[in-house]
Amino acid sequence: MMIEQTSPKRSWLATASFLLALLGLCTLPLPLIPSSLLGGIGSLLGGVALWKIQKNGGTNRDRLIAIAGIIIGLLPIFSLCVMLTILAREIPRVAGLLSNLFR
């Protein structure tokens, strides 16, 4: 009699998290809002995947993919915050240059 071993079911949420976060990271040179949106969705999916993996049991590989999705998904959000900070610091200087231009 032969006993079949079944492999544990893969977490599609962890995989989707990683792919969306990676897509968000790849679209960083494009306008930042879509990349941070993709990264945010990837991070959220990674958090849900990690919660489900811990609740239902899952492989270490799925857990690592979910954690990678969270971390990679946060990078575009962080870059958006940095860009907005730089932009906010430069607005008064640009406004001063424009006001001098139209005098």
C-alpha cells in the first residue's frame, strides 16, 4: 500500500503581496502615486497573508514571501514621503522665484 504525501497548500495572498510590492518598486521612476498605491496594497496583502499563515499554519517559505511583500511594499510609500518632504521644503523658494519673475 502506497501512502501519498500532500504538500501544504501555497498561500496565494503571500505571492500576490510579493508581486504587487515588486511591481510598485519597479514603477518608482514613474509618477509616485501609482507605485505607492501598489506598494501599499502589497503590504496590506502581505499582512493579511502573514496573519492567515500564522492562524492556519503554513510553510516558512510562504511566511518569508509575505514578509518580503510587506518590506518591499513599504519602500515606495517611504519614497513618496521623502519626495513630499523635499517638495514641501522647496515650495517657498519656488514661490519666491515666481513672484520675482512677475514683478
